[in-house]
Amino acid sequence: MVELILAKYNYWIVIILMMLGFYAVIARGNLIKKIIGINLFQISVFLFYITMAKVKGGTAPILWDKSQVYDNPLPHCLMLTAIVVGVSTTAVALALIIKIHKAFGTMEEDGIIIEQQREYIKGRV
Amino acid sequence: MIEIIDVFLLFFIVVCSVAAIFLKDLLSAIIILAAFSFLMAVEWTVLNAVDVAFTEAAVGAGITSVLLIATLSRTKRYEEQVNVPKEFAPVVHKGISTKIMPIVVVVITGAVLLYGTIDMPAFEDPNAPINKHVAPTYIHDADHEAGSINIVTAILANYRGYDTLGETTVIFAAGICVVVLLRREKWPEKKIT
Amino acid sequence: MRFLQHLPVLVILIPLISAVVIPVIGRVNRFACWIVSCVALFFSLSGSIYLLNKVANTGKVTYHLGGWKPPWGIEYSIDHLNGFVITVIAFIAFVVAFYAEKSVEHEIEERKIPAFYSIYMLLITGLMGIVITGDIFNLYVFLEISSLAGYALVALGKHRNALVASFNYLIFGTIAGTFILIGIGYIYMQTGTLNIADLRERLPEFYNSTVILTAFAFFTVGLCLKVALFPLHFWLPKVYNYSPSVVSSIMAAVGTKVGLYVMLRVMFTVFKVEFSVENVPIANILIIISSIAIVVGSILAIAQTKIKLMLAYSSIGQVGYIVLGATLTNQIAMTGSIIHILNHALMKGSLFLIVGCLVYKAGIERIDDLEGMGKRMPFTMAAFTVSGLSMIGVPLTVGFVSKWHIAIGALDAGMWYFVPVLIISSLLTAVYFWRIIEKIYFYEEPALLHEDRRVNININWDRREKRENFGDRRINLERRSEFKGTRRKNKEDRRRQLDKQWQPLEQWDEHGRWEVVKNDRRVSEEDRRQFMPDRRSLEGIGRRTRDYNLALIKRGEAPWTMLAPTLVLSGACIFFGIAAKIPVAIAEKAAAMLLR
Amino acid sequence: MARKEDHIISLGVISKILIPFIQLYSYYVLAHGDLGPGGGFQGGVILGSSIILYVLAFGEEEGRKLVSQKFNDIFSSVGVLVYAGVGILCLIAGGAYLEYSKFPLDHHLAHHLGMYGVEIGVQITVSAVMTTLFFETARKDDETFESKKKKKMEPSNLKSS
């Protein structure tokens, strides 16, 4: 049992983290909270990749001598790309939030729906 | 020893993420998110992913927080409770189902992910498939084939250089998307006096 | 030849480079942006046709980026399916880009036009990059390029709801992307490779591993979210409705198709057929879900009053066809589903382009306003009729070919109970298209100055705001060039600025869309001057509000740069319906390869 | 008041001292990408953040004097072009796209040069875009939803003279 926990606990915590982020994205009404949630979700996925790259007794994948054990470098490289993608998405989302706040005067999902509905009732859609 | 640090860090990371999700004050939430990113960078350093940790410290704790705070400065600092007028009540579903549905979805997703861990190779297992198939060649050949001691850079700029072109394009795309959304002056700018 | 040997990468690279160059060119000349993007896409189109031809003649074409061998480097591999889809994308993208010039000028702020072309090219780069690659992580990177471009393009829509639609799209697109990333992670963990061909070889021994099952589940859910398969379709209608017509046409035509392509790839190339059908029940679930999607999409489409929304819901149904055809895992049905990628792209592309023409020429967005348009815009409406008939699935059109194949495939697989679903959905489609076709041809066109169609324009010159009373509806038309935010010291400059400000009204007249009327008759030149004071004299007048009576006049076709692409697409609906052999031959080979 | 100004002055002085070092560090990170952690992206972010620091210390107008909008826009394109251009040079040299070993140079040198070229491209784009993102996101609004609404309400705007 202890072995099992030692073997997997990292992945379990990563999954808990992912789900926290995912929950924030789909459940919170505030748009900024959604973006925070997306960030948490994505970063946890990155942690998942990094976790799987770790090798017992390995060192960072920078070659000094070849007899050493090294961690798997490929997930690191993939995650560098993914981090960049994440920050780009965040930037675009924030720009959208600013414009939404300007147009609707609110950042809450419900507030936006109400505002839209008001406009719809006025018959201007 | 490393395990203990690892567990402590992960514990703090979970605490940070919970706080970031549930705080009403968005500024605090953002700062805690930055702390989360920074702890994550430390955790990655513990896991020997130095390049990624470096990037996360610069991007997650740096740029993302700056952008988030800048957004806050143009919007509102606190999460608000929306008063739903009576006539709009049917449009804004505010039942128990809206509170429970996300939890159900999240629990199912999490359960599927946990189910996936059953057959997973153990943490730090040197005989896991990922350490057997493609990666050994990188480790073995990176310095003389690709000319870089840092294997991650070798993969990033050489073996999978095309991915990095894509990555740069993503950055460019983000830049131009934000410009198109937020810039107010005419594009071919003339001198504004 | 050396150049042709590098064509696989150049097909992607040329749009990418043009996307990067366009903003710089746009500083000098806006028109050049359009030219550059058209030329780049034409190059891509000819390149992809060449590649498809080569694939058809000699089989798989591979290209190793950086000269590294596949599992270590990134590989481009083009087979029948790839070549087919990439040609479809390049074709539609070229046609839509050709169409874009006038439409974009009309629907998007002037200063955003260079950026529009740049983002458009990024979208196409992303889509083509997804399709052509043979590496699953490279696929993710290009997926994100295309999604980012998509979010920004949707947000360019005029109405403020476009922003909300775009934000929702961003949230669900990112969730889908992250799910796919998780799927890639799980697969990579178990196999240690990212190359699709290599994955196919290494996966079978892990088919019973829970890791792989989870990965497959995440891929499926993420991709269903991306392609808006029925229960996960909620983001799509608003996105199509509020984005500019060019954007909705390219997204409807090829945006979701690429998601479907990835679905086919993951289900039948990364995993083998035995896995997707026998090891997991997902294929069976997808069959049921997609047949529900077909019916529900059609029913929801009937309920709509706006043309764009109707087309969006019908898209949801059409996505169901492709998934249904694919998950029947029968060669004929699979062929039908692959041809439907082309067919639906042609039909939906042409329909959305027609909507763009209508918006441009007549400002029409509602189905009710289409009455009697057959006389006013005969060519456009003929194109609409052809595409509509094709959507219904009338013989000699493309819609028939794919539906026929899927139906025969269902019979062949012994699942006859899906044939009624197809027939019912065809009937439903007939209902909502016939309704429009009836309005177009059999209704009287409304009188020129019918009371309902009188428009009251109230212009507050000082604030440069135009508000229009359109019957009981109020439309807020935005100005095209922004006035605020720039203060000119120089009088001459300010005058020039004012001239620009005035342009829109003048242009409307030119296109014959609006005319100024007073007391139910057209305004003579003098009256008009009275209504629209000499712009020079405006200076220094200060605040001033004026009421105008404008009548909506729907007459004449859209300019030829818009009309020609529309006619080309709807013509292609008939051409490929009659000469169905060409795509069917390729699709058959692709289907055989997938079901191998 | 005086204290506040002092504070700003010290901020300015310190950031003026710091910024060159930060920029130098960014080039160090770029150049040492193949020896230790770092590379084009990290270098770019650090370079971008040095400019962000400058803007935070001296304000947007001063920042615009340092890097103008035009400069930013063009350089964010130039970076990608440099990257893609290195690949095209490889094509011209007779290799596959981004195949550095086909450069008519020593094997090691060719790879080094290719990777440096690519990383420089990444750095240019990243720093330019990060600066742009900051400038665009942090700009003060000239018109918010509330002020717009107020304006509409104001009768003076609707009156005709």
C-alpha cells in the first residue's frame, strides 16, 4: 500500500489540482476567475508532464558527463511550448474581458446575460 | 529528503490553488496565483525541469500576473453578487442544478483520470516506456548531433525546431489578436499632436 | 525538382510568412494585404492540388522537418485523407479570401483590416498545419494557432454580443485543447513516442491499459467539444451568428471539418479500428449521439428566425452526418463521411457567403426580410437555391452523393435503422430550406416605400452617431471610420477627417441600398443638400441633430468580387454532384486506408 | 507630496540602474541557452519585462519614446521572419526545412549558428509581443461603460444648437 502511494501520490495530487482548475473554469461566474481557473488547469497539466519525466536518481538534462542518469528531456521541451500557448491564450482572454467590461459594464456571467436579455427585450438585437 | 520537500511543496500548491479559486478579492486571487506559479516553478526545479521552471517563473509569476493586474486596473477589483431582477430570473438559471452540475462533471472527469493512473508506470520509474523509446537517443546524441549540451534546448531548437516555429507563431498571433481587440488609434499611425 | 520536393512544408509556410508580413504591408497599403493573402492562398491551393495528385499516383508522401528521422524529429506525412482535406481547406480558404475584400470593408472597421487578413492567414496556417502533420504534439501547437486566430476573428463582429460569444468559444476551445493535451500526455506516457505512425505500431500491446483508455476518452471528449457534436454544441450558434460573414463562412466550412479530420485520425489511425470499435464502446455511443445530433440540429434550425442562426444549427446536424458515417465503420459509409467533408464545406461556405452578400447589399439578416429577393438579386438567390437543394440532398447535387453513401453504408453494415434518421433529417432540412425558397420566389416583393420599411435615421453629427428606426426595430449602425480619440490641430486635416466621416452615407447611396426620401418620394439633389449640409459648412457649427427618412431599397447584385466566389462554390455543389467520381475515388482510398 | 515625488524619483533611479543589467542578463540567458537553462523565449520575456519595468517607473509616454508602437509591431513580425528565414536558408543550402547541418560549415558550427539564429528570432518576437501586450492591456481607458452611459444621459449632447 505504501509503495502504491509512493508510486502514484504525485499523479493523484496533480489530478486534484487539475480538477480544482477545471471546477473554477466551469463553475465560477466571474470571467477573471475563469481565466485564473484555466491557468490553474493548464499549469497542473504541465506538472503532470514534468512529473512523468522524472527518473529515479536523475539530474537535470544538461550533459556534463555521460555516465550520469538524466531525466527525460522531451516532456520538458513540450511543456515549454505549452506554457507559451497558455500565456497567449490568457492574454487574448484578458483583452476580451476588457472589451466585455467596456461593452456590458460587468464581468459576471449572469450580469452579462441580464444585459443581453435587456437588449433583446428592447428589440434591438 | 526530496520526497518530503516535494510533498510540502505540493501541499502548498494545492492550498494556493484553492485560495485562488475561492477568494472574492480578485487582486488577492491574482497574487496567490502568482505565488502558485512560483511554487510550481520551485516544484519543477525539484523535479529537475530547470528550463521549464525558469520559463514558468518568468511567464506565470511575471507576465501573466502583470497582465491580470493590468486588466483589473481597467475593470473591477471585487467579484460581485449579481442581483437578478424578477423578470430575468428564468433566463439566469440559479437553481441547485447549476451548483451541482459542475461538481458532477468535475468528479466524473477526475474519476476517469484517476482510473487512468491504475496502469501508469510508477513515479520515477526508470523503466517506464517514455525513458526507453525516444528519449535515450536525445540524451545520447544531443551534444554531438545537435550541438547543444542542454538537451532541452537541443530538442527545442533542433530536433523539434518546427514546433518552436509554431510556438513563435502563437506568440505573434496573441500579439496581433490583442492589438486588434484593444488598440484604439488608427493602425497606420500618424503623429498625434 | 528540388522545389517540389519541399512542397509539403512550403504549403504551410507561405501562408505563415504572409500572415507575418501582412501587418507590415498594411502600414503602407491596405489593398496590398488582400492581394498578398490571395496570392499566398493560391500558391497553397496549387501546391496542395499537386500534392494530392502525387499522393494519388505514388502513395504516401513524407517530409522530415530538420532532416531528423520520424520518432525523433517531426514528420509531415500526406496520404489520401490528408491530401484531400488539405486541398479542401486551401480551396475554400482561397475562395473566401477572394470574397473577403468588399465584405470585410463593409463589416469590419477600416483600421483593423490588415490585422484581419493577418489573423485570417494564421487561421488557415493553423488549420492546414493540423491536417498535414504526422506528429501529434505538432498537431496540438497548430490547433492552438488556429483557435487563437478563431477567437480574435469572432470578436471582430460588430455587435457587442460577439465579444461574449468569442469569450465562451475561448473558454470551451481552451478546455478542449487542454483535454487533448491530457490525452497526448497519457498516450505519450504509455508509449514514449509522439509520431502518429509510430504510435499506431506501438499502441496495440497497451490496448487494455487503463491509461490508453483514459487517453482515448479525453481525446474523444475534447474533439467532440471542438467540432460541436450535439450535447457539446452550445458555443457554436452564437459564434456563427455574431461573427462577420467571412469569418462565419470560413469557420463553418473548414473550421469544424478540421476537428472532424483529427477525430478520424485519432480513432482510426492512431488507434486501430479494432480498438475504437471493439475494445471501447465509444464508437457505439458516438453513433447514437450523432444520430440524435442530426435530428435535433435540424429541428432547432427550423425554429430560427435569423438566417445565420439557422445555418449554424443546421451545421450541428451536418457534423452529425460525418460522425455517423465514420463510426458505422463500414467502407462505403466512411467514404460518404469523407466526401461530406468536402460537400458540407462547399454548401455551408456558399450559404454563408450568400448571407454575406445579403448583409452587404441589403442589410438583411432575418428570414422574413427575404421576401421577393429572387427578383432583386437573381444570381445570389439562384446560388442560394442550389446550395439549399444540395443541403436537402436532391440528386445531382453533392448533398445527395454523401447521403447516398452513408445510407448504403448503413444498410451494408446491417444497421438499416439509421436510414430513417437520414430520411427524416432530409425532410426536416427540406422544411427549413423550402420555407426560404418559397419566400424568395413566390412572395411579392415589398413596395419600395412600404411603411414598414421606412427607416428613420437620426444623426447627431457632433457625436457621429447614427441611429435608425427600422419599423419597430431599432438598429444601431456603427460608423466605419472612428472619429474619436484623434484630435487634429490642422484645419485641413480635420476637414479630411470629416470627409472620411461622411463617406459611409455616400457609399450606401452608390450601392443603392439606402436612399434618402422625404414625404415618400426620393429626395432631389437640392433637398438632399438641405438634409445633408455641405460638409465644409459643418465646421464650427457644433452640435446638430438631424432626422432623415431613408428607405430600404434592395436592388442589384453584390459586386463581382463577392458574387463570383459565391457562384463558384455553389457551382461546385453541382459540379461535384455530377462529377462525383473524382472525390469519391480519393475518398474510397482514404476510407480503405483508415479501416485497414 | 514631496515624499511621494522622492519615492518616484528613487524608483526611477533604481530602475535606470537596473534596466541595463536586466537587458544584459536577457542576452546572457539567450546566449547560454545551449549550456544551461534558458534560451530565446526566456531571454525575450526578460527583455520584455525590462521594458515593462521602465514603463512602470516612468509612465506610458516615456515608454513609448523608448519603444514606439511601430517599432514593436514591426519587430514582432521580424522575429518570426528571422525564424522562418533560417529555415528557408536551410532549403537554399539544399537540406530539409530547418536542417542546419546542410550549411556549408563545420557540422558543430552549423548547428550552433542555426540554433542561435532561431533563438534570436524567438527572442525578438517574444520581447516585442510581451511589450505590446503590456502596453495594450495596461493602457488607461478613455471611455468606460459608465462614462459612456453618462454621456448619453447628458442632455447637452443631444441638444442641437
